[in-house]
Amino acid sequence: MAHPLILPMAAHVALASLLYVLLTVARAPKVWGIGQRPDGSNPWAAIEPRISANLSNQFEWPLFFHVACLLLILQGPPENQAAVLLAWVFVLGRLVHSGVQIFTTNVRLRGLVFTINFLATIGLWVVVLH
């Protein structure tokens, strides 16, 4: 049976994969001419840079999430339910963060939502160190 931290890690990988697909779709009108407006403009022009920035964000702070999860997996039993809960809080926080960053320009809200991911990851590191 797979370790319970594998599933939230895989969910984050799925989120990053979805963002790659969205970025490809958003760039299609500009790169391939697919989906251009009649005037030749890109209907995704306003959102494409935000998708790109969010995708880049998936390789910054989440690195610490994945390292903490791997260390917990390598420590072996006992499995810590708090760690599993924190991992899912992180993933849900990343989903909300992505939505806020991509679909709004509200930097204050984005910062507040990022705090969820930040605290969940710090919590995982506390579990690792205990």
C-alpha cells in the first residue's frame, strides 16, 4: 500500500500538469494562430502571463512541501495523521492560490491564501523535526 503522503504529492503534480495544459491553450493563438479572434488578437492575452507566473510558482515554495513529504516517507512508520492533513491543506491552498492568481489581480488576497500553503509546509517541517 502506498504511503498516504503520496496522494497529496501526486495531486500537486496534477495541478502543475493542468497549469501546463492551460498555458499551452492560452499561448495557442499567439504561437500557432489557433483560437485567434477575427482581428488576430489572442483572447487569452490578459490571463496568459498570470498562468505562466502561477506555473513558475509551483516550483518555488512547493519544493519545501515535497522535500518534507519525502523525508516523512523515508522516516517510515508511524504514519502521522497530522502530516497527512497538513499535506492536503497545502494542496487545497495551492488550488485556491492558483485560482486567485490566475483569475484576479488581488495581490492582498493572494498573499493571504499563500499563507495557508506557507503554514501547512512549516507544519510539515515541524513534524519532520519531531
